[in-house]
Amino acid sequence: MPALDYKYIADLVSHAQMGDSDAFAELYAATYEKQYYFAYCYLRDEYLAQDALQETYILALKNLSKLKDPTLVIAWLNQINFRICYSL
């Protein structure tokens, strides 16, 4: 997994918050591997990890406007992912 470029990701979040769906797609592409790995390590089941990943990004898309500091998006996604994994 490549290292994350936090400035680039924060810029994507800012654009996505302004309604740019391509920016959210890029945000997903830049972060989904680490989020999947996080879910898989917690759940130890590839199908449940895929479900958790899907729910994570659905909730992120619905609540992206509530994220006040785009530089914290990775921690925010981790928190969403953890809560979903914990509930499964």
C-alpha cells in the first residue's frame, strides 16, 4: 500500500464538500485499500470487511459536509469504519 498524501486527500475532501463527485471518487480510490485492510484485520472475514467498507463510504458521503477539518478525513474514516466493524 502506498503512503497517503494527506494534503492531496484534504484537497479532495474540500472539492467533494463543494459537490464534486469526481473528487469523492478519487478520495475513495486513494483511501479504500487502507480502510479495507483495517476492516479485514478487525473482522477477519473478507466479505464482512467488504460490507464494512461499503457502509463506511456510504456514511462518509452522507456526512462529508459535517467534517470541519479536511485534514482529519483519514482519522474520521477510521472512526466510522471502526464503529461499523464493531457493530457487525
